Amino acid sequence: MAVRGTFALVERAMRVDTRLARTHLIRLGFATLILLFVVQVQRDISNYNAPGRDVFRSMCWVNFFLLNLAGVSFFSTVITEEKEELTLGLLRMAGISPVGILLGKVTPRLLGVVLLLSVQLPFTILAITLGGVSIDQIFAAYVALLAFAVLMAGMGAFLSTVCARSSLAASLTTTVLATVFITPYLLRDFGREMYRDKEISVTTREAIYEAAETVAQTTPLGSLDVILTTGFNGNPLSFQVLVDLSCGVVFFLFAWLLFDVFTRNEAVSTPARGMMAMFSKRVASQSRVWNHAIVWKDFNFLTGGVTAVVIKLLAYSILMGAMSVMISKRVRTDVSDNVGATLMASMLTALIVEIPIYLSRLFREELRWQTWSCLTLLPKTTTRVALGKLAGVAPAFLPAIIVFVVGALIAPKFFENYLFKRIFIREDGWYWMLQYLLAVHVIVLLSLVVKWGAVPFGISVVVVPNVIFMATAGRNASNITLATIGVCTFVLAIFIQWLIIRQLKTLAAT
Amino acid sequence: MTSTQKQSESDKPAVVLRGVQHSFRKFKALVDINFDVPSQSLHGFVGPNGAGKTTVLKLICTLLKPQTGKVEVFGRDVAIDYLAVRRRLGFMPDHFSMYRQMTVYEYLDFFAAAYGLPVETRTKVLDDVLELTDMSGKRTDLINGLSRGMQQRVGLARVLVNDPDILLLDEPASGLDPRARIELMDVLRALRSMGKTIIISSHILSELAELCDSVTVIDRGTIRYCGTMQELLDHQADYPTYRLTPSEPLNGLREKLGESTGIISIEEVEGSHDVRVAFDPEQIDSNGVLRAAMDAGITVTGFSRAQRHLNQAFMDLTEKGVR
């Protein structure tokens, strides 16, 4: 029964996947992207020592980037989406066992990734003929990537089993991946600093370096570098492959073991009250809605209200305070400049990450809970409602902005000479700002048409063409070329804005 | 709006649809829809699933723009003057589109504020609508924790916060238990007495028959009937029909009456010993039928124009199967 149920789930998912034009378009887009790499290298073949290896290296990094996106969006929602749709109970009632459900949900997604990788095979053969890469390297690289895909699938199954919501599962996946990727660098830095301060011996430092290297080799981030070195002759079943496969299986087994515990009570799918839950009903009933009602609603229920803003401000302040102390210990000169620069850079990064995350939820939550049509029935234009919602979300960025301003006050010269001029005076600063603007628009548009993954897909849609552009023609592009592309990007963003409003009007009637 | 303006508007139809057509890609959802809804009336909107009821309601409430034809609400074109129309209209969809993470009071206060009511006015309005919908005791409860019937009341309270002149209610009684349904109908009667125009789409025909002044029957995107409820129930396919009640069950009543000239058909009424008598008005009138019954030796205790049940009218006017 379990096997039959699993096959039924896999078959259904594969059928749906095959019928969707989107699936084939993604594969086509992927093949085109690789073809572009090949054409570019072929065009400038005289500039490359090992053109085949360079093509293959680009393909591997694009694959790695997409596997990470798949881990965050594609795999981390396998079970949570059933929980959110309240269909998990129906699957259980149909007699499908926990392992049957897990296999039935994970296998089609894993197969989808394998199919995406297999699209590239003809082009990898081209890479061999271009020279600089051997069949062993290609084989080892694909094994490394497939093992990483298994890890992503296992981790996705586990996190989506224990988490109640897709958003939480995706956030945890991102945190785990970021931790694994950053840890080697932090360990190396820690060892170097401790040794410099004479706190540890050479042997301890080497042991820390060794540990950092071991952690680095657990993901393709470390192993692909080794595989793609000239003259690689290692075993395809590398340390990374074994670790990733084992971890993937262990994660899956844990998902299976804990499945009943975390899915026994099918909670009624309901929107979260968030930080508003901290208030008693009495307080809630006494506090009044602002005259700008939509701003009030989104500020309180989408961003968490004043409580969330204060908590975030405290968290950023503590984190940045700790970093400032570390920097002041390490740096002997220009301490304030270094501290200020760190605050500004960190908060700029936080803003770059926060903005798309909040904006992707701006309309998604309304559509998910079928409340959008009620908002559009208010005597306001769709644009005005959308602007009200934007204004409601804006205070969520205040903590990062406040800490950024503090950084600018600590290091005004750095802000003026480096950050301000780099962003607002130089053409490439404008170029990247416009690309970011476009990415945010694409993310909002995608959030209206896809259930999950709007952020990673939106980023990919903008980042991948830019990577190609910068790797090819963009390297020697003049300022006029950059300005022209910038203007086109701006026009495209405006067009997407129009599409968003149009789509919102359509969705209100559905 | 002044009382004079309201008075002049009450003479005109609240909603007018003329030559409305609407398609979703190749599927023709509405084909040449024409009907009026009288002002300050309770208008039933019935039809099988997929007939086009919700599409019509969405056109009236400005969620959809008519592809062909014209939809007017109090003389204003919904395609042009949609913001003004929205101010005078409250739409309760058939699904629970609510911010269920809010308390009842927060939810109503949010919509009152969104309609631009100042905070002083809001307190009074919210107290009134909570009282009308009998939800005063639940004001601090989370909507998520309320029963379906109570959520339906909150939904109704929400559409009332801006004091709309027209209420569009799409299947408001679906999924409610009998008590909640009866209570909802009482609230609707109270709203009608306040001078609101109410358009209610429902499948519970018995309650519509009792509640509504006028009715529109829609099937396969076309209007099959639009008029007063009384006319619909009185209306017979071909011949006038009367219901005859004998004093006691009689054997051979059909045969005795059937011999009279002009009698077309005699049907027994299920669950009673009454009969429905249809006749040709050119050959005999209702007095003639009564006389014929008495001549046949039947003691008649009741003789009145037969009314169809709305269920029967619905079955007569709509086609079997789905499109």
C-alpha cells in the first residue's frame, strides 16, 4: 500500500510537472544559458588557457547556485505545503505511510533536479572538445552536485516535517546553509587572530585550519575547486559526496521518525497574529485602528508592529555592538572608520535582504487568505491600496536604517568618500541599484503567481543575466553602455509595476 | 446624501444590467443579461452551480469590468464611476475572506477606518452593527476562534460598517446550521426594513421564497426569469391551475371532475388529499370548475389559485446537467 501510494504521488507530481509549460521553459532557459557560456568562450578562445574547463566551471557554479535556491524553496516546502493546504490528513487517511508520503513528495522534486542537470550533458561533451577538462572531472563534478542535491532533499524533508509553515522551513534552510558556508572562513579567521594574539600555539592553529578545511570540503563550495584543478585524478566518491549523502539520508530518516510527532494534529491553517499576540485581548480591543487603516494593518500584522521593530533594533544594536568591540580590539588605527564602515555595510546588506522578503509577502498573504478582494472593494484605487501596504511595511526597515545612520555618523568620511560616491556618483553604482530595483519588482510580480520561491526565482531572473553580461560583454562595457542598460532596466521595472497592478486587479475578481 | 435625493433614488431601480456579456477566455459565462433590481427591495438571485450568479454579483460590485453592455448602480456606471459605487455598496463573498488573526472589533474597526470614518463616528457605528448582528459579546474574540455562523455574522457586520445602500450577499447561508440560518434571515428582514436594497444569491429556495420581494433566475449565463416572487410562484406553464381541498378523501375524484368540459389535468398533491386542477380559460373559468366539483357531489372546503413551490419553478426554468 505504501509503495502504491508513493508511486501514485510520484506519478501525479511528474504528470503535473510535465504538463506545465514553466518546467520546459526553465530547462530551455538553462540549456540556452550554458550555450551562451560555450559561445562566449569559443569567441574569445585565444584568451583562455583551458576553455573547456572554464565553460564547465561556469556551469558548475550556476548549478551550485541553483541547487541552493532549490534547497531553500523547492525542497523545504515538500511537507509544509501539504500542511498549509490541510491535505496531509487526507494522504494519511488514504493509507499512505509517513515514509510513503515523504518518498512520494521528495522523489519527484529530486528527479526534477536530476533532469535539469541531465539537460547539460550534451554541452559538457562540448566542454571536453574545447579542451582543459577531462571526463573524470566532469563525472566527479556531477557526482558532487548530485550528492549535494540529495542533502538538500533530505534536509528539506526534515525541516518541512518539523516546521509548521513553509516560510519557517525556508528560513531555517537558509540559516543552515549560510552557517555551513561561512563557518570555514570564521574558523580560519578565528585561528589566525588567536595565533596573532599569542593565545594559541602553531599546532592548535593548524588544527583549527584543518577543521575549517574539513567543513569547507563538506559542500561543493570546497570540493568543486579541488575537482576543477588541472590534473585532477581523485575518486569521484569524495569526502564531500560521502558526507552529503550520509547527511541527506540521516535527515530523511529523522523526518520519517518524527513525522507522526509533528504532523499528528493537523492545525487549522490560519494567518499568524505575530507580535500582536503579545497584547492581551483587552489591550487589543482598546487600541484603535489608525486613520490610514491599511498602513496600520500591514505594520501590525505583516511586520509585527512596534514590538517587532524594537526587538529588531535591539538585536541589530547588540550584534553590531559586539562586532564593534571585536573590530576595536583587532584594528590599531582608524578604529571609528572601521566600526562605522562595518555598521553601514552590515545594515546595507540587511536592507538588501529584508526588502525583497517583506515585499514578497506584501500581496502573497492577502491572496493566500483570500482577503485581497475585500481590500479592492474599498473606495480606493488599486495603486492607492498597494501604496498603503508599502507604507505599512516601511517601518520594518527602520532598525537597519537607524543603525546605518549611526554608522554614517561614526565614519562620515567613509560614508561620503566611499559609500555615497560609489553608489550615487559612479555609473556602476546606479547600474546595480537599478538591477536591484528590477529584482524587487520581479519578486513582487512572481509572488502573485507562484505559491513559494518568489524571492530565489526573482533573484535568479535578474542575477543570472547579469552574471552572463558581466562575464562576457559587460567586462569591457563603457559607461554609455551601462547607462543605456540602466535606463532600459528602469523602463522594464515600470512596465513590471504596471503588470503587478494589472495582475492585482485580475486576482481580486478570482 | 440628502433625504430628497434618497427619495428620488428610491423610485429608480437600484441596479440595472443591460446587454451584459462576459467570457472567461472561450467560456461564455454571461450571455446578454438584462434585469433590474428595484430599490429598497430584497432580491433573490437563484440558479444552478456555474450558472453565472457570482459573475453577475462581481460585475455589480465592480470586481469585474463588463466586457460588453452596461451595469449601473443608482444610475452610476460601474465601469466609470467605480469608486462612487463602492462607497454605496457592501459585498459579502461566498468564501470566508477575513483577517482571521484579528479580533472582531479590530476587524470591523479596520474596515470602518478604511472607509474613512473618523474615530468618534466609528465607535458608534461599530456598537450599532455589533448589536444588529448580535455580536456585542464577542468583540474581543479572535475571528479564528469563532464558529462558522458567527464568522458569517462578522462578515455581515463588516459590509454594514460603511452604511451601504446596497448589500450583495453571495450564498450567505451556505454551511450554516438551521438556527444560524433563521437568525441570518431575521437580520436581513431588519435590514430591508431600514431601506437597504439587498441582493441575495442562495440555494436555499424555501427561505428565499419567504424572504424575497423579487427574484432573478439565471441558468447557463442567461436570465430565465426576472420579476416578483409572487408572479413566479403563480406563473404556470400553459393553463391556470387551482388547488381544490375536499372535506374528506374521495375515491374517484379525478374521474368525476375529469368529465367536465375544459378541465385539462387533475393532479393529486403529494402528502394531502388535495388536487391541482388545470383548465382551459377559453372553455371554463374558476367558478365553473368549483361548480363542476359541487355538481359531482364533492364537499369543497378550500379552493384557491395554486402556487408552485420555488423548487418547482426552479426546476421548470433551469436545465438538467452542467455546462
